[in-house]
Amino acid sequence: MQATRQLFNASSRAHSTGFLGVGRMGAHMINNLIVRGKAAKTGKPTRYVICDPEERCIASVVQRHQKENPDIEIHVAKNPYEVALEAATIVSMIPKLTHVQSVYTSTSSPSILSALKSGELTEQQVKETICMDESTIEMEGSREVCRAIEATGAGMVDAPVSGGVYGAEQGTLTIMVGASSAAQFERARPTLEMMSKRVIHCGDLGAGLAAKICNNMMLGISMLGLSEAMLLGKKLGLDQQILGDIINTSTGQSWASSTNFPVPHVQIGSSSPAAHRGYKDGFLTQLAHKDLVLALSAAKAVDSPLYVGELTEKVYSRMMQDGDEFANRDFSVVYKWLEEVVKNGSAKL
């Protein structure tokens, strides 16, 4: 495998995929693109261009595939501008709207938009470009970015994911897509399918994010409710393994209870929840809280009540104030936090 900072020959651009953001989620996602792309064996081999401000993330991806896929060509781009010059298919997985705006539409830094407008690409190469942003960010901000890219003749979709780090690693993500047309969705779908088990066209630009925000609000609510129920059961004298098994064969069952159970010593089936690893890895509390804030903002814009959603956001906000022990752990650490809140006699919000 070649890992270089030199640009491709322009003729290889149509067979190249760029990936911006190869951190905890992105590294697994590009791995699935590479492995499943090899297995598909569809025509000319795909080349990959990766870009991330963290050198350690770049090094991790390069070293892994030098060992596991030495026949795959991976180039390292210095910035999003280079990615757009080198790759017709572009995927991004980055944390915040400000990052997405910087990568795609900045006029003060080397962005994808500036590359598309630079004149270094032919009109046909611009039209061949399809961008997929898999970040979870504000809907209207995402729409503005997508429209700016599509105004050049290129295509772009919002494609946030559900399934967490484990789903990214296993290639079992659900990807919710907002696209300006069915044709743009179809352009993005083959790439997205290689990172997931299900790709759903939710509607126009921003619709993928709308679905993701609603889903993740429910996720935060269900994890908090499960944690409260388990703590209540413990205080009522119930064996927590028995209660956990009952919940998972009864009407209280949810993804949180079946896959990411928050009580450390409870084992549900063959699941390997973050609670078994000291709440390390997984879906960080700060990211869960970010999604709750996005839901509250979206609800305010359309005047939709979120009584439980608002209370859940307050709980996660309060938990994050108690330090990195909670903010930078999997969000199921809310169970541990509730235990400590009760122990310290500070249960009121």
C-alpha cells in the first residue's frame, strides 16, 4: 500500500474516494469501505484519500492498511481542497457544524467549495463529484452547506448514522439520508451501503438529520429511563440481573437495554456494553448531550413540545458539569452518575 502526500494523476479522480475525519467512527467506516470495496471487485480498484487534523488518526489508518491491505493505494491530503482535487466521491465524519462549514464552504481556508470553483477541475469533473456528510449537526446549517456545493454542479447529501462505534466497526450502521432528489440519493447509496446494513432516503436535504435528531433524542431518554428503573429496582431490593432479564423480555425492552445495558455486572445475552469496560469507548455523554440540544433547537423552531426531552437534556447537562469522568465516557454512565447523586444527597436538578 502506498501512503503519500503527492496528488493523484487527474485521470484517477473518478475512481478515488476521499474521507475526511478518520477518528473513532471514521477509521472504522473507511475500513469497511476498503474491505467491502475489495470484495465487490467492481472494475478499476478504488483509491482512497484521507484527511484529518490529527496526525495520530492518519497514522493509525495508514499503518493498519499497510499491514492488512497492502495492495490498496491510500494517499494523505493536507486539506479538504486537495481531497476534492483528488477524489470524485467524498465522505466526511466530523464533529460540529463549524467544522463542516470549514471543510466544505470556507472562503478563508482551502475548502472543498474553493477546489470545485478553482478552475483546476473540468466542468465534467465537478459534476461527477458527490459529497456525503455523515456528521450530526444543525439541520439548517447543513442545508446551506449542501446547497452551496450543489450550486457548483456537484452533488451533496446529509447522511448521519446510527449505531455508534460498534456499528461503525461492524459495518451495521443505519444511515439516514437527506437528498435534493432521488437521483442524488442513488449516486450516494452504493458508497453508503458499504459502511452500513441499511440506507434510508428520508426526504429532501436535512431530512436525514431530522430523523437522526429524533432517534437520538429517544436514545437519550430511553437510557436515562432504564438507568432510573435499574437504580429504583436495586433500592427496592431486586436482583439487578433478574430485573435486567425481565426488562429485556418485556415491554421495557429497548436498544439501550438489549445492547448497551448501563449496569456493570449485568450480562444481557452476548452483548458487550460499555459498562463492562468502565464506560470507556462507545457514544460519549458530550455527544449524546449535543444531540439533545439539537433536538431542543429543532423543536423550538417548529413549536413542538419536548417535555421529557427537555428534562433529559437537563440531566445530561448536569452530569457533564461533574467532570470528564462522565462527559468523556459512554452516555450509559448516567447510571453511575445517578448512583453517586443519590449517595451524595444531591438528587434534585
